[in-house]
Amino acid sequence: MSKKVLQRLATFFIGIPLVLFILYLPFYHQLFFHIVFFATTLICSCEVYNLLKKNQPMPPKALVLFFTALIPVSVYLCVLFKLGFTLVTLVFLFGFMALAVFEVFNPEHKNGEVDFSQANLKLSGAVFILTYIGYLGSFITRITSLAFPRLYLGVFLVMVFLCDSFAWFFGILFGKSTRGYVKVSPNKSLVGFAGGILGSVLTATVSSLIWPELFNASLTMQILLGLSVAIASILGDLVESLLKRSANEKDSGNVIPGRGGLLDSIDSIILAAPVYYLFVSLLLI
């Protein structure tokens, strides 16, 4: 059995059950799960910061990580006190303004002169991390605000995992002739993408049959849910590939032996979570 297969099996039989076990702990509206996600936000923010730093100047790392980490804290407060998520948007805007103010009042100096020539790159990099890891990632924990948090999150994780696994499996077996169309990740194939969509759609439809109380919608809507999550999941993987290719790095970090950085393991989840949460909360319940 190949190393890649073992890694995927470990994710399914160890990773997902571990996450669900942490989520199952009911103390203060899944406090432990939010703590884990807070740590995940910090690590992934650090990994993206290091990738961006390869090609452009950046503000101080501690500053970027601090304002990004405020977002998962605000999500937990919203879940705990049932505040809605307006606070999360306010914290995001506060972080953006704080980073902008820092660049306004802390210019670089070159040859004794004030130099603002790199400020646009520094601010754009910091705001990208704030948005990509902080704001988009916050939708992962927003799922815990739904009526059946463990089931909703479990279905979501299996959808993304099967999308990724089916894409890899179909790509390896049948996709050799359809590789190279996506230049940022030339080993990915069109057949693999189709397989990933199939895996996600199957998960959505089967879940609606097992737990009809979760997804109060037609079969067509379930298929659209699976399709939407699959496309977002695939895009999330490609976006991270773009970041790594731009930085000329193979992995985002070395946190997880055999897989690289933490972002390498959750890149698909980050972009798929907002799609899943909004689709379910607005259209299926």
C-alpha cells in the first residue's frame, strides 16, 4: 500500500474521528473545538505569512497573527452568547483598519528618507491573510452554531475528504490523458476533478437519506450542495498550490510529518466551509 493511501486512510480513520470527538465535548458550546481552531488559525496564518514573505515585504508577523487570531475568538463569543455574526464582521474591519493605520504611521526609511514604496505590498499581504485564514476560515467554526453541530460538521468534513480522495483516485486510474490543463497544478486532471465532484455529491445525497432532519430539501438541492462544495474544495486546493508555487515551495510548512504544513491538510476546507455554511443555513434548513 502506497504512502499516499496510508496518509488518506489515517486522515479518515484518525483525523476526522478526532475532530468529531473534540467537537462532541459539550462544554460551553464546543469550547475545545474552538480552542483547536484558534491554534489552527495561528499556525496557518504563520505558514501563509512565510510563503508571502518569500516574494514581498510584510508587516511584523506578530501584528498580522494577532488581528487574524481575533476573528476565531469573536466567532466563539458569537456562538456562546448567540449574538449572530455581526461581531465577526466588525472584528474583521477593525483588523483591516488597524493594519492600514500601522502602515500609515510606521513607514520604512531608506537612505534617511521616508519610504512608502512597499506599503501597498505589505498591506495587501497582511489583509490577504486576515481574509483568507481569518475570515474565510471562521466559517468552519460557524457551523457549530447550527442545530446539530456535530452532524453538520461531520457531513462537511466527509464531503471534502471524499472529494479530495475521489479526485486523487480517479486521477491516478483514469486521468493521465487529461492532466496539465491547470498549469498551477499540472498533475491534477480533469477526470480527477470529476471524480471529486462525484464523491462530494454522493456524500450530500446519502447524508440527506440518513439524516433527513438535517437537510430539508429536494434531491436537486442536495446535488447542488455537493457540487458547490466540491468546486470550492477543488479551488481551495488550487489556491494553496498557487501560493506555494509563487514562493517556490513544495509544502506550506513541516508541522505534519509526511504531509507538510497544516495548511496543506485544510486548504480545501477553508474555501469550502463558507459555501457549505451559507448553502445549508440559507437554503436547506
